Amino acid sequence: KVSESVREKAWKTYESLTAADGAPAYNKKKKETWGVCIFIVAIDLDEMTFTFTELLKSISISVCTFFQFLKEVDVNMDTVSTKVDSTVSRLKKKYDVLLALYHKFERTCGLIYLEQPSSEISAELSSVLVLKNYWITFLLAKGKVLQVEDDLVISFQLLLCVLDYFIKLSPPAMLKEPYKSAVTAVTVNGSARTPRRGQNRNTRTSKQIDTDTKVIEVLCKEHDCNLDEVKNVYFTSFIPFLNSIGIVASNGLPEVEVLSKQYDELYHNNKDIDARLFLDHDETLQPDVIACSQLERTPIKNNPDEELNVILPQTPVRAAMNNIQQLIMILNSATDKPSDTLIRYFNNCTVNPKDSILKRVESLEHIFKMKFAEAVGQGCAEIGSQRYKLGVRLYYRVMESMLKSEEERLSVQNFSKLLNDNIFHTSLLACALEVVMATYGRSASQTDCTSAETDLSFPWILNVFDLKAFDFYKVIESFIKAEPSLTREMIKHLERCEHRIMESLAWQSGSPLFDLIKQSKEREGQTDQPEPTSTLNVPLQHNHTAADLYLSPVRSPKKKASGPSPSANSTPDAQPGVTPQTQKPQKSTSLSLFYKKVYLLAYLRLHTLFFRLLSEHPDLEPLIWTLFQHTLQNEYELMRDRHLDQIMMCSMYGICKVKNVDLRFKIIVSAYKELPNTNQETFKRVLIREEQYDSIIVFYNLVFMQKLKTNILQYASNRPPTLSPIPHIPRSPYQFSNSPRRVPAGNNIYISPLKSPYKFSDGFQSPTKMTPRSRILVSIGESFGTSEKFQKINQMVCNSDCQLKRSAEVSAAPKPLKRLRFDIEGQDEADGSKHLPQESKFQQKLAEMTSTRTRMQKQKLNDGNDTSASEEK
């Protein structure tokens, strides 16, 4: 099935891999390596003449093992392209969703059907046939209704619709309670159920089937699913699907072979995974817990009497349903229209914003509904409308909370300027919808703190509303403070959205950020800075509200007039519209705060990467940070359509180069890949010039180093540039009171509140987990057990080796990628900074002193107080 062009290029790729440093590994897995090469080339050339499952079968490998091996093969910048990365990401998401749904499907069918039904039931209605029929029907429905691969929630709701349809066609004798009673209750006029070749025929009309909700109610209750949402999916998506495959009112579904043939066509068109093989527990679809999905299982019960204390298993589907139920419970008390309190605020405005707010909410609903249907599937428009209504409730709820806070803060009630600001309202509504979409968009492979991206995840909402990322950023912190019921997971998600904006989205061409910086520079000539370095080590004040940021001056007033000085804390609503003659034009609050946060994020990311790579050279960190900060402040155009981490890696490489520290880009990239929330595209695809992209080394040589060469070379002299202060690391405004705290003077000892199986908040409960550090737990006041546990704790407290070992493990340089194109001899030398003879003796001396000092410090720690005392003498 492989075309000649793919075969030729794949062979060249195969030869380059087997000739590389890691050749023995590939020689042992010749068939797997060859299969991976074919896959890579077929995607790059858009010549997928085979399905993914066919490839897996040919080389006898599972989905997860294949993905893991592909990751190992990525030893080169151009071995695995970003196009292949995105294809693999899509396949993995689809696999994770299907795996989670199949596990749920198997367990659910076990709860619905008797294993050995009474003899009056035909043997043809065996559990195997039932499973096969239901699952293939679901796969076909999912493929025809949904365009997105990874929507776990709508997929599960669709699965419940399929189950409902079949349960109502099943003989009651096959069913367990409460489904048996539910089916008996909906039997109309003694309708007959006659099995034929494993298919249940039913003479009821489709209208009667549609109006029976007893079974769907039971299914929703059993799975903590919202009944209204599932009914919506049933009528707007599932019934049209039944019609599309030619269901006649007097018949049941077509034969399973007919459905399977239709699915086969769909699967071959998509060229992806044959999900029918889950029924056979096929080896290509078996999960690898370590390398792939992390589905949590039900905890083992040591004592049958401890049933009440068992935490419910957090399977992906249950976790998603829990999150949705929590959100709906929070918003049950909220309204679809502005509350009386909001109406009072509107009436207090100089210009009443009520009509424009209602009109905006209505017009944006049409846009949202249309874009949602385009992304998910045309049959899902009403589902989008349902989610939009939840977002509107949250929008009004948060707006009211924000205005109450502003009233307390400023003692004013007229918020006319803010409430008539179109961008403020669009951003606030977008943020509310992002919370709703992220709650519903939980990925099947998601772990505790990371929110894996889906097709509808951020920044999708920005594109829907044509909203600039920098404008959206202004509302995030105030939104979190204004809504106390947000879950920890959702706060983490919004914080990650804020980081993504600061890393790259706010720096895209067309962003208002560049205009603000330009105006800031023009205020007092080029000497003015977006945010002076002198404020870096000043604690970051989190007392700026959304009102401050949306209403902070965008450009300096041209004429100066006399008048009272405005209060530093007041919003422009409460300010006179004049500026005193002696006072400078006011600086943009939003720009200043943005830069402070960018500097903090930039330093924290740099510090993490530095600790992994250069902990043996602590003197280099302030130099790298100074270059990094200087670039963000004075060469901010380098950030246009690029990523913060690209500037960070180039700054690190440049300083190491000029200081004669051997740190190759391949090692930087290897360590960077291991950091959380990173993307391969960040170093594989960097903007060089308009419409031209290449690897990060090409960007360094052709762009970064050319722009900053003079500045970089200054660090080689005896009088380097003035060092930038390290940003003050504040307590995050998003931290939680129940986080584990380190015991002062303790050695890796943390305390955290006693965890119960559930936490209660706003009348609902959600599972909680112990911290990763809780290997030894002590509950004061309860029976503790043997003295051995105390001895272990004593050892932990007394033994400092534990801490040394931990730091040594963390700081060890990562194993570099085996070979990178940009490490071909000579390419690293483009900056011309390798030979600095006038500095070499000084640099050697400095390196010796640093090395000696580091060695002595380690020796002191290892040998204890006696040894250290003798060394000092």
C-alpha cells in the first residue's frame, strides 16, 4: 500500500537513523524503525495510503509503544517534523478518549445486563453480540455526529443515548435493576420485542421511543450526568443520526454487519484507529500505563467494612462528570439575565449600559453557536447554545461580584466608563466561557494539574470573539478573585492561559501590546521603559483590578491642563478628566503590570532550566538573566510572533558561548523538552523572517546574535553590563491555603491539613488526593503503630545526605539528544565569539576559583561539621 515516493524517502530516513550514534537500538528493532520511517514520511508527503491500525498490525506494535518509540527516534531537528508531531498528538487524543469510553462501556454493560439470562431469551442475544452491536453503533454515531477527536463529554453523552435506545429494545428478562423496571414502565400497549439474529425489533413508533425518558433518567443518575444535556444530545444529534442511516419507524437498527461496513468506510477515510478492535482486546490497542494513558483504577479494599471510606475511582469519564456537576451546581442559583443588583449598578451609570450589554450577549451567542457547530459538528449547535447559557450565567455572576468589590474599594457607584467598554465585556464573557469550555473539555489523558489541550481549548475562544490575547489577559486575575467557587483545577487552567498569553499570544502581530510599548517609549523619548529594572526586586502588588487595567490610559494626553491630582488607586470613572501641569502624563497600568508579570515568568522559567543545566556555574545565572531581561525591554521586536522560551534559550546559549562554557543547543533543547508545558514547535519552528521558519539555532545565528552581538560580547570583558536585579518572587495570588508547607529548618519535611476522602464546598463534594510527598503519614492523636515509623522519620530529619542526593539528581544535566542537525561542526561558531585570547587567562582563573569553591562546599556538606572545621583552619 506504500507509494514509491514514500518508500524511497523512508529508506533514506532509515539509513540516517541506523548510521547515527544510537544505531544498535535501531538495528535490534529493524521492523519497528522501518515502520516509523514510513509513517513519518507518509504524513510529511501527504501520502497516507494505509491506516494507522494497518501499520501497527504490520510491525506488531501497540499504539503506546509506537508513540514511545517515535519519541526516541526524534534525535534530529528534521527527523520528526511539527506536522508529524501534531498528527501524533491528534491520534493520541483520539486513542485516549476511545480507551476511556470503552472501559466505561464494558463496565456499564456489566451493570445493565444479566450474565446468564433466563432460558426464554434466545442464545443469539449473548453478551458478546450485544456488546458488538452497541459499540459499533456508537462508533458510527460518534464518527458521523462529531468532528472533534477528543471531546470526551459529548462522546460519553452520545454513548448513553445509544445505550438508552438499545435498552428500550431489550427484553426485560435480560436486564438488571433498575433498568428492568424502567423498561417495563415505558412499555406501550404491550409492545412486542422479538429478537432476530441478535437484533431486537420493535414495532413502536419512533415518536414513542423518543418520548420515553425513564431509561435515560436512570442512566444519567447512575453516571452523575446532567439529564437535560443528554436529552439535548439525544434529540439534536442521535435521532438525526438514526434517520441518516435509514432507520424505518417499524424496524430496529440494521444488521450489525451493515453498520460495521459503514464504520469501515469511515475508518478508512480517516486513516486512523480501528476502534472495533477494542471488542477483541486487540494487542495493538492495549494501554501501557507507563508510556501512555494513566487511567486510575478502583482502590483495593483491605477491609470489607471500610466501604464508606473508599474514594471513588477517578476514571477520566467520572472526573469529567464530577467537574460538570460542580459547575452546574454553582450556576444553578445564577440567572440568565442581569440580577436586580446589576440593574441597580446599570441605572447608576451616566450612560445606562443595559441595552448594549443584552444586545452584545445576544449577538455573541449566534457567533458562538455557529463556531461551536463548525468545530464539533453541525448537529451540535444546540449543545453549543447550552454551554453558552452557562457561560452567560457565570459572566453576570462575576460581573456583579467585581462591581461590589470596586464599590467597596473606591466608594463609588457610577461605573459608566467600565460598563460601557465593549472590550471589557467581551473579555469577561470570554473568560466565563473559557471556564465552561475547559470544564467540559477535560481530556481523557489529563492528570491532576495539567489541562491537556483539546480542539475547543484556549485560545479557541479568542478566535471566536475576535478578541486580542492582551485584552483577555487583563480580566483573568480579577475573574479568579471574584469567583470563589472556582475549583483548584480551573484556577490552574486560567493561570496557564495567562502564562500562554505572556509567553507568546500577546506578542503576535496586531496585538495592542506593541502600540502600548511604542507610546511608552515616546512619552519621554527613548529613555522611558515599559517597566524600569529598578522595580524588579520590589514585591509584585496584586491590587490592580480589571477596571484599572481596562481603563488605564492607552496614550498620553497631548495637552496638559490644571486640576487636582487623581488618586493612585481610583479608576478613571472616579477621576477628573484632566492632568495637572506639573505632573507627567500617566503611565499605562496594564503595560506596567504586564511587564512585571512577564519578567517574573521569564525568570522562573530561566531559573528552572538553569538549575537543570548549569548548577555548577551559579555565577552565570545573573548574566543570562541580564541579557534576557535586556532583550525583553530594549529589543522587544524580537518577541514579535515568537515565544518567550526562544529568547530564553538563545540568551543562555549566548552567555555560555562568550564565557567559554561548553553548552550545546542540543543539550539545552533536551532539558527544555522535559520542562512542563513545553511544545516541540518552540525550538523546531522559529520565525526567521516573514513567512520563513527554521530551527532555533538558525534563529540564533541569523537573527538573535546579529541583533545582540555587541551586547553579548560585553559580557566577555572585565567590566560587563550592570546586572539586572532578580525579580522578587511573590506568593502567587492563585495559591491555596491547603498546600503543603515546609517546616522551618526541617529537612524535606512538609505539613498539610488532614485529608478526608471528600472536600465539601458550596454544598457539593469532590475527591481529593494525598500529596506526592505523603509516603509516611502521621495523624496526631490516633494509634500510630510500630516504633519503626518513628525511627524512619528520625532518619529523615537527621540525615542530610537525603537532601544532597535529591539536589544532585535534579541538577544532573539531562542526556542530550543523540544528534542534531545544528550541531554539525562549525555551525555553533557563527557568532564569532569562541576565541577571546585577551580574556582567556582571567576566565581560566575564574573557572578554577569557582570549581574549587563548589568542591569545598560539597566536601563540607559530605564530611560533616568536624571536617568542615578542620578545612576552615
